[in-house]
Amino acid sequence: MKTELVTTLKRQATKILADLHLTKEPVLITEHGKPSAYLVDFHDFDLMQDRMRILEGIARGERAVFERRVFTEAEAEEKMSKWLK
């Protein structure tokens, strides 16, 4: 992963963005020697967000099963009957 100072980002934003789009490699931005932010490609960020939503849905489902908040197939069909018509 590439690392850049925030001052370098200010001076060379166009070049850093061009490199980012070319390599798709995230850039760690540092301030005062400490990590401050990640600069990532827009499409890669959207993909990460989609994946995160899927993983959160799976985690909710696992929690529901663990807490026994589940329905039989017949119960689910009954509850969803208005949408299944």
C-alpha cells in the first residue's frame, strides 16, 4: 500500500489520483506521521460497501438463528403471502 503525506496530497493531488486509478491501490494519507485517512478508487469503495451490506445481512441472519428468531417455511409463506400473490 502506498503512503503519502497530506502535504504531498495537497501539492500533487492530480498525480496521486491518476496513480490510484491506474493501480487501484489504496493510498494511506498521514498527518504529523500518523495515519489519517485512506484514499480509494470510487468503484472499489462502492464494491466494498456492497460487500459490507451483504456481510451485515449474513451476520443479522446468524444472530436471528442463534436467538431462535426464525420461522418455518409455512410461517414465512403466511407472513409474506401479501407479497407472494
